[in-house]
Amino acid sequence: MNEIYFYGLPDCTTCQKALRRLDYHRVTNVKKRNIKEEPLSRAEVERLTTMLGGAENLFSRRSIKYRELGLRDKTLSDAEKLDLMTSDFTFLKRPILTAGGEAIAGFFEKEYDEFFRRK
């Protein structure tokens, strides 16, 4: 299998569940990156959105800042979403998993299982 990259936060319970699912599939060659300590560049965010089929698929509406900024009532362009995701990691769905030119944002056990069946 190609190199696998896992972008997340060590204290995020969803990220921890996803890592346990990787263990379940005996995936060991994972390069982990703490997106708070090592933020993604604009180019990296753009690459991930392309892999995921658009900015909407990487953009998190669960962020506290999303509510604080009153973004619920606004229609954000893809460029605005990219700006937010680049400027603050909390706007990224997490975890993000990439391998072999494919990516998954967020964690759903069945989606991970299917992903590793294909790999």
C-alpha cells in the first residue's frame, strides 16, 4: 500500500477512534501529523479538497468558531472556505486520511473498512 497520511489531533476522540480502526486493519505505515502544531499550507488544503471532490467535503461546520463568527447564516464560497481552513485548523473536518491518491475526511467505521478493502 502507498504511504498513508493521517491528519488529526492527539486529544480528538474521533481521531483516536479512527486510529484504532487503522490498528484493526493492521495498518502500520502511517505518517501522523498534528494539524494544530503543524498547520496545513494553502497548497495542502487545496490538494485535499481536490482529492475529496470539493471544499465542502473538507470544511467543518462543527467548529466553535463557525458558530462564533455567525457563519451559519452566510453562504461561503469555496475560496472563503479555503481561507478559513488554511487560517484555522478547527475548520478542517478531522481526521483526514490519505492513501494512493484518495482521501477521507471525518471518521465513519464503514467508510474506513471499505477504503482498506480497496487498498
